[in-house]
Amino acid sequence: MMTDPRTRFAPSPTGYLHLGHVVSALHARDMAGRDGFLLRIEDIDSRRCLPRYDAALIEDLDWLGLRPEAPPRRQSEHLPAYRAVLAGLRERGLVYPCTCTRQEIAAASPGIAPDGGLLYPGTCRNRSLRTRDTPAWRLDMARALDVIGGEPGWTEIRPDGSTHRVERRAADFGDVVLGRKESGVSYHLCVAHDDAIQNIDIVTRGRDLFDVTAVHRVLQALLGYRAPLYAHHPLLIGVDGKKLSKSEGAASVRDARARGESAASVLDRARAALEAASYSEG
């Protein structure tokens, strides 16, 4: 493997840091080289991402000793750059405007994407925009794959450090949204751009984002970005059998601090959970 790789921990400040986040941060820290652990605050959703959670996140990471090697990159501070990338894709005829409502998509959707979302039926793909409403912008996936010469795949790092080639179909996600009506940009566009701008060598994140990596690889190829390695860690599962979630009330690092638990104890619990999850996946 490369020497001194750069990784990133990329939370969204929609709640307080919990053990699942600590696992992700540890995973990134463990795989980073010297001075290679970076923090990205993914806060393009201005309705859910709140300043108090942002500040608490930084404070909790500092308390845990998981300090990034550079100031955090906040996506909300780079919206013009993302919009410029989207404009470039528009000029190349690779995205198209869409004014369909969620109800219209649900009524006509041909199926479910690998991430559980509804597949877009392509209603607006060849339709002229005749409304003054702000549209969403969708990637013409078939055209994109034609431009780059097919599904690109990626190289995944296993828990034991070995690598293997992964092939997944971005086409199974259909014409994904790259520009949302609310913020003008989407997660897919921002993450592909940021990983390139931050010179990320290994994208470390949860297994729930494994399949959608196929979409990000398409965008990287379209935009001329180099392909990073990927390392998806298993998810922490709650007693209900579901992924630990802020919205479901997962116990926060702040709760642990209030109980008098030490940072070392929290880190030990997170590491034990990560190792157990990795082992269970074989």
C-alpha cells in the first residue's frame, strides 16, 4: 500500500457524535499516514445541519484526541465551486433539468435502486423545460457511461490490508440527482469533488455507502479525477438490528462524558466494536 495515505472523516452535523461516528473516525485515523487524517463537514443541508452540532462535533473529536491534521473543510463554504462543476457537466450535455415531484416519481418508478431509493423513470430526460420552477439536475447515466466507456469499478481494501477489485453497476441507480432544488448541489457531486480537491488516497466510510461508490466512480471518471482506493467498514448495529443513528437516539459521546466515562474508554469501546464487526464479516 502507498506510504502516508490521506483519509477523511466526513460527518454531517445533524446531531451529536455517537459511537458509530467514533468508529468511522477511528477507521479513517488508523488508515491515514503521518499528517494524513482530514476532517470534512458535510453540511450542504442547511435545514438539518446546525451550527451547534458543528461546534459540538469539533469539541468531541478534540476530547477524544482524534484531531485532524488541517482545519476542517466545510461544504457550505464551497457551494460556488460545486455549482461550477455542475455547470461544466451541463455544458457537456451530461445532465438535464427535472421538475418531477416525489409523488410523480413514486407513481411511475420502475423499481428500487441499490440504496433503497426509487429509480427515476426518466420522465424529463428528453423533455424541454417549460416551467419557471427551479429544477433539479439529473445525470444522464446512460450517456455518462458511454462517454467513459462503461462501468469503472474500484479497488477495495479488506480489513487485513489486502485489496481486491469490485465491480458494481452505477446504471442500477439510474439518473441520480446532482443538483438539488434547495441547495443547488447534491451529496454525490460534492463528495466526488471534495475527495479530489483534498487529494484523498483512501476513502474510508461505512458499508452503507458501498454500492453507491459505483456512482462516485462514474463522476470521478467524467471529471478527470484520479481514482482513490476505498475501505468500507462494517456498520455498528443497535439492539433493534438497525444501523446506529442520531435520528434514532443513539447514545452520544456527550452522554458518555456526562456519565464520567473517559475518552480512552470510549475509544476502546469503538475499537472493540469495529474489530468485532470486521471479524463477523469474514
